[in-house]
Amino acid sequence: MTVFDRGTSSFDVWIHDLVRDLRWRLTYDQPTALSGLAWTPDSRRLAYGLTGDDGTSRIHLAELDSP
């Protein structure tokens, strides 16, 4: 899920393990926008787009490890 923090005016990606009812924060980049969240077929990585304060967009591929 993505969460908007009004205090920092930024978005972050959080993972919620429904089976174990655990949540952990995946991103700490403080982008101004997140887009295109997509899981890899093996559910071990998450691809997403970030747009920074300077308007530069980039794609990230995060490796997921359970907390």
C-alpha cells in the first residue's frame, strides 16, 4: 500500500503481511509521487516509479525480505 505523510508531504510504500498481520515500510526516499506498483511473478520484488522534488522520475526494483 502507499501512504501519504502530510508532515513531510511525501509518499512511502508499506507492505502488509495479512497472514501474520505484520506491516513494514519499504521506502524511505520521500518522493513527491509514487506510481505503477507491480509485483514480480515470484512475489519477491516490487517495481515502482518515483518522482522527486526536482521532477526527475526513476524506476526502482525492491527486493523483499520479511521483517
